[in-house]
Amino acid sequence: MRLKDEKKWGVYAKLLLGIVLCTVLTITISSTILFIYFNRITLKEDYQSDLRDLTQTSREVNHMTDTAQSLTFQLYRNHTIMKLMFYPEPSIYDSIAAMNELSNYLNSMPYIESIYVYNPKSEYVYIAADSGLNGLLTKEELSDKGVLDLIEHYRDYKPFTPIPRTYNSNNESDVKNVYTYLGYDAIGSGNTVNSAIIVNISVSWINKEIADGDQKPGRSYIMDNRGLLLSGEDLSPAAFTAEGTAKLRAIAGSGLEGYSLSQIDGRKYLVSYTKPDGLDWRYLRVTPYERVTENIRQIRTTTILITLAILAAGILAAWMLSRKLYAPYGLIASRMQTLEAANRNNVYTLRQHLLRGLVLGNEPLNPKSLRARLSQMNITFDFQKPYRLVLLRIDRFRQLSTLRGADLKAYRYAMMNIGSELGMQYYHVESVEMEGDAILFVFGDTGKLDMEDEAELVVLLQQIQQAIAEHLHIGISVAYSALEHQVLHLKALYHQVDTASGHRFFHGLGTIIRAQECILPDSKAYVFPVDKEKRMTDALMAGKTEEAKLCMKAIMEGTLAFPIGAAQASIARLAITLNNVLYTFHRNKLIDPEAVPVLISSAVDELETMEEVGEAFLAAIDQLHGLIVEKRSMKQEDLIRRINDIVDVSYGDPNLSLNAIAQELDLSPSHLGRIYKQMTLETLVDVINRTRVEKAAELLNSTQEPVAEIAGKTGFTNTSYFYRMFKKYYGLTPSDYRKKSS
């Protein structure tokens, strides 16, 4: 028998699965147990290896602490060195002898990086070191400023406890990583250090085990008694985020030794750690989990491949056997699935149709027949008990329809499920898919909550809003009705909540509206303020933008006390008024024909709140004002260009003047002169004279004509005036200018 019908595969798969399940489970469980067992062995071996290295490092640090303490006591008992600690100005011979003593100690102990002798009464710090930081240095010359800070804040550190730190020996590139041991004299009356011995031991010497351990995958860290987490190799801060570092501190702060598998900064690590040692220090090794289990993963991969091969062979054998067993039942199962799917879809559609008809008043409300129909559709809602309607309106519905139109029905269904699941904790809930952007819920009494308590209802509605926003990224506004006890009032109750939901326009998106508070006068009682409209139009025509905006706001705010219909009518009228003003400017040639847009279109349909509509109108007024200003500026620039062309062509005419140009352009001389001065910052008379003088200079250079004749050709009727103007612009008389140019 051929199994071409895909609907048969459900039952067939169950038969097939039953035959091979035991084999698959056996292989899977045994493989899993082996993998977990080997994984634990590997983790334990890595932990034991890490623990040995870390414990050895702890011993080294404690041993070096004892050594540093003994060395400090020896230095304090050395009479030669004591002179450096307690004499403000030891003699040069005492200083040389003491420095030799310090050098001997330094040379005999190769793990010591440097030794400081500090005397607060002396201006010098005495240093013995292998590096350039050596000898007698003043506190200002000392590049290791950190040691002065340690002495100043000595109370922050336990005596003879190593202090991990870094410092520059003589320049920024020569960085030393050391453990510093601070030994100081008895404290005086002022709680200050009388003298101090500072021994710096090289990190690389103490942390030999950590350095050797770094050849393995992972990295070692030290957590000192102050909780600082530092790299064991170079004392650099831990290469984790603040959250990851805090997690490592918490892991190692248990007071016991052990290991942990932890997620740190989004990556899984094996963290091995010691218990606190005598210094209250802990040592950690952090290894990426994938490096630890690299070999185990190879075993796992091989096991999975073998399992898959056995599974494939088992499925093939089972498939051949189950085909014969399945044949009598396949056709029956397929037909049952088809019938169940059709019945399920039909029931949902019929339920929605019945509930929608009740809400809209399209169904007969005979109690007896209604109960029978509700029972037939498996609707157990009791309309004789207190109930209320909750209407959800999808915010930005047009935008949602454009972006997700193909999935809009699925989004509606998801919102109905979210509202039903949350609401059923307290109420008996039925959901109804309405037209457009609306989804209706009927909340009935179950005795779990007081139906009169609207505070609990509002909290539930806020939870529904938050869940829809979080899971579907869709905003909704909600309106809820008053309580009702009769199914006869269902239509009126829906009309109430539907009208109230329209007041989202006034309250804004995402609001929860109580329908009882939105019972307003009929929209027919609203009278449009024609006087304010006329003032707005006059202000626009006069270019008074701010006054026009105030009038527009006053008209819109006047609709707040009326139903949404009044606001819609007013906004539509304002849109027509603005467009009429626009085309009036167009007819009067105050704006270019190509720049005529439609300032406001479909404002009521596309914009969902009063605030959005107001912003659209304000932007339209600003746009209209900008078009006028742009046109006016272009007209003035064109006028200046025409004036300059007249001057360039007619400069030789003795009658060329402001009055003559104004008469040619059909403008008043005063208006023309004012515009020209505003646009060019020059008077028109100065421009005419400058143009004539420049043309005269060109003739003086290119011809041998007499000066008086050139003056006449360039529009000057008076030779002496020509001489005065020429000297004003060129600083020379015309004759001298010609001589100089030749």
C-alpha cells in the first residue's frame, strides 16, 4: 500500500515510533549515562590538577611571607640600616654603608625585586634594586608613587600580608609586578609611621606554579584578603565584566575548596578554587568548558553517529513492518482528521457569528431559544449574572495593516488568546472579533472578584496591555463599560463602550477609558466657531503665523467637551480652510505653482489622537508660511538681478538714475531703493557710479581717447565730477591712472 496522503502520517508515525522506541531509548540513555560519567571524570581530573598547582602557589606565597617577615626583622635589627630609618640626615658614610648592606641582602635573595627604607623625617627614600630605580631618591623623584600611598594608608592592610601591585621602576615601559610586604615602626601619637621597610618580591618567582599551569588551557587568578581578583601571572585585573568578576568572587567565597561549572559573561567555564590560606587568600583557575571537554565531545560525536546509524537501520526495518500493520487503519484515521478539522473551524466561526450578532443586535433575544443556541455552541456564559464589556482598539492600526496585513488575522487571534487567558483568572470570558481595529471581551461574574471593584479590573487591563505589547509589539487602547445584568441591554452597552473607545482621540494612545465618564452631549449641540476660523484665515493671509496657530488650537480645544463626531467635523473643516488659503495664495502668485501641496489630507482617518492632528495642522501652517517666505525671497533676488542688468546696459545714459529705473520697473523710487539696500547693502547711486568708473578705467587702458570724451561715453555730464568719482574709487586722477597703466 502506498502512503501518499500526508494526513495518514500521524497515526503511521505512532506505529513506527512504538516499534523502534525501546531500541532508541536504550541507546540514548546508555550513551547519555556514559557521556555524563566520562564528563565528570574529566572535570574531576582537571580540578585535581588545578588544585595541586594552586595549592603549591599558596604555599609559595606563605613561605615568601615568612621570608619577607624575617628579612624585615633583620633589617630593623641592623644598626647600620637603622640610621637610615631614624636619623633625619645620616652621614654620607652611614648612607653608603647602609646601602651596601641593602645590596648584599638583595643579591643574596634573587626573588627580591627591591627593598625600600622609608624615614618620614628624611627627604630621601633609600632603594636597593636591580633595575634603574636604585639609590637615594627624593619623594618627588620616586617613580613608584604607589609605595607612598601604601605607607599613608597602612591601616587598610594587615601587617606582613603581601600586597599585589605593579609599578614603574624608572620609565613607563619598565613595569614591575610584585608582592609588596610592608613593615613599619610603632605608631606615634599622630597615628603616623615613624619608619618603614618595604620588601618587593617578584610575582614571577612566587607564582612559578601558576606560570607553569598557564601552559594548560585556562587562566589562574588570585583573590586576596581585600577581595581583589587579579591575574596570577602579571597581577592584571580579571578579564571579565564587573558582573562576571562578582560571580567569581561569590564562587570562591564559600570558604571551601572545590570546583564549579558556571556561566560567566555568557560563556561556560570550569572554575577550580582553593579554600582560604593563612593569609586569607584564595586561588582560582578559570578554564573554558569546551577546552576541558574537548576529548569528551569527540566521544559524544562518535556515539551519536553510531546511534544514528543504528536508529536508521531500525527505522528502515520498522517502516517495512509497520506498513503492513498500518494499512487497515490509515484510511479511517485520515477521514477522522479531516472531519475534526472541518468541525473545529465551523464551530469557531459559528460561535463568533452568534456572539457578534448578539452584540450588534442582529440576533433574536428570546431567552429560551437563546439559551438553546448558546448551549449548542458550547457557550456557557450566563448573561443573567453581572457582566461588563471590554473593547480593545489596536493603536496605529493603519500602519499595522500595511506592515503585517497578511498576518493580521493571526495577530487578532493571539490578542484574543492573551486577553482570555489573563481574564479567566478572575472572570468568565468570551472574546469576539469585531470589524476593523476592535476586539471585544465579555467579562462575567465567577465569584472570584467583586464585579463592582473597578480597581482590580483596571489592573487586569493593564496586564493585558503589557502582555500584548511584550509578545506582539502592538499597542492597544481599552474602554470598559458599566455593569449589566440583562442580555436585552447588550446592544446598548456595546454602543456605549464603542463610543467611549473613540475618546482615545482625546486621551491619547494606550489609555484605559471608563465608558461612564464619556457620556457627553450630542455632537449636534456643537457649534463651529466661525469667528475664530475667520481670525485664523485673516492671520494666515497677513503672515501672522503664531496668531493663526493660537486660533487653530482654540478651535480644536473647543471640541473636548463633545463627542468625537464634533472633533472630526471641526478638523475636516479646518483642513478645507487651510487648503483654501493655500490656493488663494497660488491664485495671487504668492507661491510657485509647482510648490502647491495638499497640506492636510485624511487627517481624521490616518491620525488617531488630538495631539497628532494638532501637530499636523501646526506643521501645515509652518509649511504654508515657508512657501510664502521662499517666494518672496526669490522675487526680491529676481528684482536685484534685473536692476543690475539695467545698470550694466545703460551706464552710458546720463539720465540713468534711481527714479529712471523705478519708472521702468513700475515701482516707487523709495521702495526700490530700500529693497536694493536691504539685499545688497549698497545704494543704487553708488552702484551706478562704480559701474561708470570701472567702464571708464577700461577705456583709459584700451584707447587713447581724451579724458573728457571718455567721461561723456560713460554717462558723466560734468568732467570735474568724473574726476572726483574716479579718484574716489582708484585713488588717482584719470590722467595719472592712464600713465601708470602704460
